[in-house]
Amino acid sequence: MSKRTVLSALDIDRAIVRISHEIVEANRGLDDLVIVGIPTRGVILAERIAKALSKSYPSVDPTKIVGSLDITAYRDDLAQRETKASGTTSLPIDSVDGKTVVLVDDVLYSGRTVRAALDALSELGRPRAVRLAVLIDRGHRELPIRADFVGKNLPTSASERIYVRLEESDGEAAVVIE
């Protein structure tokens, strides 16, 4: 099987900076903004987006706008997957009511992970708006879900695999298609 790198570490960094600016523009500022990552790499990307925001907007404290959302109990493929212990949901605020929540994930494929995240988020309150940011959108949607902020659209065949590697979790940064 052949592998090819489609994003380098520098490409990933540039995509994160671009996504962070697009989020501010779409939100018309930073008021009531919460960035919530879907574990594992979505949380890392959410933290990187918040850090990019803090570089452009020094008033932003990344630790006060980033959270993580455990979606384990909301997945519709629990019977097909190996049993996995539930993770933890941590938000930098008491409630998402009236906030703009940006969900962050590494790869958007069928849309089922995002659907589970929306279900999990609905248990935490009623956001004013929910947006989706992904590093890679590879197509093949099974549900009517689309990303608002995309690092790279990468059309693939269903047989191909996308591997997102990030320094924080994998010791290297690249997006590889196999």
C-alpha cells in the first residue's frame, strides 16, 4: 500500500491559523465563543486554534475558551466497536447556553462522529449557534452534516485511509493518505 503525505507540519500550522481567523470573522469577534474538541486529536486541534487566536488577540486566554466533549455514549456504532471506557467532558464555562460553540475534529468523513457530538452537546445546554471546524474533509457523508471551517478538502476513495498525526499525540505532525 502506498502512502503519501498531503499536509506537512507547516501546512497544518497554516491551516490552523486560517481556521482561527475564519472563526473570528464568522463570529464577528470573540464574544461568547467556546471551542470544544472531540477527543483525541480534535481536542489538540481546538487547543491549537485557541493558541492561534491568542497570538492575534492577546486578550484571549486559551484555557478559558477550550473544552473537550466525550461522545462515547452517543455513538451509533457501539455494537460494532470494541468496548471503550467513557472519557470526560470538560468545559471552560458552566453552560453553553447562548454561546457560539465551535466543535473541532480532525477528519470529517461520514458525519456520524459529529452527530454524536451534537447529541452530547445538547445535554449541556442550548448554544446560540454550533459551528464545525475540521482539519480534513474527505467527503463520503452519510448524514447531512458539513463543516463551516475546513483546513483541507481531500476527496478520497472509500478504501483509502487518512491518518492525522500531531506532535502532541504522535511525536510528529503530518496528514498521510494510504
